[in-house]
Amino acid sequence: MTLADSDALIARLPHRPPFRFIDAVDAVEPAVSVEARYKVTGEEAFLAGHFPGNPILPGVIQLEALAQAGALSLATDPRYEGKLALFGGVEKVRFRRVVRPGDELTLAVEIERLSARGGWAQGRATLVSTRS
């Protein structure tokens, strides 16, 4: 997949900056799975208050990034074209690492079940520290 392909895929999301948390798509299988990335730049406005002098990416933003990745998998499937995938809930969540500016998250989502009313997916955000 080329960078241009990645940008075209990301453009299918209804999200726009400053509330888009996908920077690159590494692999996608429509309505099945996706692997994407989000790099924390440190320029995100919410980091100024979370926490002053000690910026940490909020866990809810990490969840949102996973939800956006899952939505991207659906957005690439013709059956869901023009439909808005909404985040409906979360179960069994653990935050095991602190994510800071300069870090990158690898987002992996597998769609487990889909129906006319909703779906179920499993995701994992893995920290790749790129800070020097």
C-alpha cells in the first residue's frame, strides 16, 4: 500500500482534524480488519491540559482512535458506503502504558460480527515509542 492509497483511505472517514486520530493505514480488508497508525505530535490542544508539564494522551482518545480504525474498515466496504458507523460501547479495556508526545500507536481492529443494526469488533492499540 502506498502513502497515496493510505491518504485516500483515511479520506473515507467522516472525521476531520482536529478529531481524526488516524495518520496512516498499513492494511485493510473491508469489513474484516484494519491496521493503522496514529502519531502523537504534542501539538494536540487537549494535551495542554492533560496534564500541564506532563502531557499524556487520554485513554478515551486511544479508544476513539481504535473506533475510527474500525470505522475505516467498514468505510472501505461497498455495503456500508454512505453510512455512518457510530461507536456504541466498550468492554474489557486495559491501559497498560503511558502514551506521550513522540509516541506512535499501532491500531489493529478485527470485525467479529456485523448486522443491519450494528456490529462487534476487537481492537488493540500497541505503543511504539519513537521518542529520543
